[in-house]
Amino acid sequence: MDRRQFLGMAAKGAVGTMAAAGLAACQPGMLPAAQVQQAVAENPSLPQIDWQMATSWPPSLDTIFGGAQTVAARVAAMTGGKFNITARAAGELAPGLEVLNVVEQGAVPIGHTASYYYIGKSPVTAFGTALPFGFTDRQQNAWLYEGGGLGMLQEFYKEKFGVIQFPAGNTGVQMGGWFNKEIASVADLQGLKMRIPGLGGQVMNKLGVNVQVLPGGEIFQALQTGAIDAAEWVGPYDDQKLGFHKVTKFYYYPGWWEPGPSLEIQINIGEFNKLPEEYQEVLKTAAYEANVTMMARYDAKNPAALQSLMSEADVTLQPFPDDVMEASEAAAFELFDGFAASDTDFGSIFKEWKVFRDAIQPWHRVAELAMMSYQSKIGA
């Protein structure tokens, strides 16, 4: 079945199937889930395919590892078990920070990871997760799905790595991390050994921090032994599971380096192109469901986890001082400007990213921020 036949068949009865679909078309060229599932059901000649998925996560972090599991579960369900993906923990198929490498090499067909782990390959990869002082989760999705961001990144990944990627999770704005001493000013960052990846790590480095990049499963031991003085991960639900409150006391917010970070599935382009058209559409739909579901789960789980940490542990919760925030933002945009001047790919995407950021943030200040500020005042 060629693409034209597939799309034509899937479009039949669109009104009924779109009403039944849990997910509507949500990225360029993507069909509603029910239409995709119908197309699969009506083609009995589709092959049996079994893939292994490398991930960057330990299974104990059920929400972030759950993003990979959601993709796998939806793919199996939508294909009636003909296309199966098994999500594997970090270290089983590849070290947690090398998922893109094994997918690029074709050693593993698909991975679930954070793209900014690979800024050493190119700073452009940071856009797929988050830039410091960048987009919230809603803004990130708006840019990726409707602002042209995903198309630009997919073109870059295809040419640079031989990979195609789709957003498949978001944690929302993260916490600023756990510190073994109080941060009263920028001066207190000097010489601090901190686990922080991505461009946020490079910003911290500019402020005098000795930056370490560690996968999630190795952070607790590094804090416990004093190999690092501070670490950031995601937020209360994951942080409590990882036990950071047992070995550090000061819990800071916000995680300005990740205001709305996406996770993504990365697929070797050769393996993706071998898939029947129906299975390609299934993967897109499954990734989108994981993208939405992960954010919802974190929003549902983080409030109780934060309350538990505050009531049951000797934790001091406080915001970063203003001078830390201001110095960090200035250093971040100096970093961006430097990359834009020296890296053509980064510069062309950053130009479009910044235009979108400059347009969407005033709108969110008028609507979202105003509503939240009022509710905060009345304690609602």
C-alpha cells in the first residue's frame, strides 16, 4: 500500500473516527489515532516486527521511564501485537548517555532519551529538550508542533545523525536541584561540583561551577560520597524516589535551565523508512500520547511528593537569589549568541526559536501568569 492509498483510506469516515479518537492530528502530517488504527486493522498483510528500545532511564523512575513504556504499549495496542517494542533500562542496551549514539550507528533501532545529553555532538540537540530561560512545556509543544521547530530539528537530525525523532514526554518546569550548602549569591557557586547536563551545565560552568554529567541512576551515590556537591534531576516525585533528601538539605527552584524540557524517541532513519506507512503513523501517534501523558503524570504526582518532602524530611525549600537568576540569564544568552555566531545550524534555528519566544511570552504573561499570580495572592 503506498502513502496516497493509505491516506485516502484513512480519510474515509473521518468525522466518525475523529470523534472516537482519543488524540486528534497533532503534528504536521499526523493522522488521528483512530484512523491510523483502522488503517492497520484493514491491512492483514502487515508484517510482525519486534524492536528493542534503548533508554536513558532506570525503571524505578516510573514516570520518565513510563514515557518509553507508553510508546511501546500504544504501538502494540494499535497494531494488534504485530509491531512490538520492548523498552530497556539504561545500561542494558547502551549507557544512559549514549542512546543517540547506538541509534545513529544502527545497533539499536529506537531510543528514548533527552536530546541535550548530546550537545557534545552538536549544540543544536539542546533545542529538542530545552534551552535555559526558554519555553515552558506548552510553549515548547507550540513551537515544535505549530511553530516549525520539529520540522527544522528533524531535517537537522536526518542530515547530521541519520535519525528521525518525535517528542515523547515532558516534565514541565523542573526544580533547581539539591545543594549541600546554602546559595546566597552568585559567589557561592564558585568551585561547586554539580551534576547538570545540557546548555544549563555550560551556563553554570561560566558562573564558576565544576559541571558533571551523570545519568539518573548514578546521582545519589555521587552526592552521598561527596563526589558532587549539588545535583538537579526533575522534580519532587522523581527526586524523592532517588533519595536526594537523605544526603542534601537545600532544595532550590526554579530550574531555569529546563522550563519545559521534552524527551523524545529517536529512530534510525533507515529502520524507520523500512516500516510500512501504517507503522510509521502508529509511532508518531504513540510518541504524541507519551508526550501528553508524561506531563499529566508529573503534574498529578509532584504536589503530594513536595508536601511529603517538606513534612517528613529536614529540607529547606527556597528560590534562587535574584542575582543568581540574573547572572544565569545573562550568561545563557551570551552562550546562545556565541553558538549562533560560530555554528550555522544553531544560528538558523535559534533565530526562529527566539522570534517564537519573543511572541509567545507576552501572551502567556497576559493570560497564564496573571491568573496564577492572582490565585497565589488569595491562596487559592
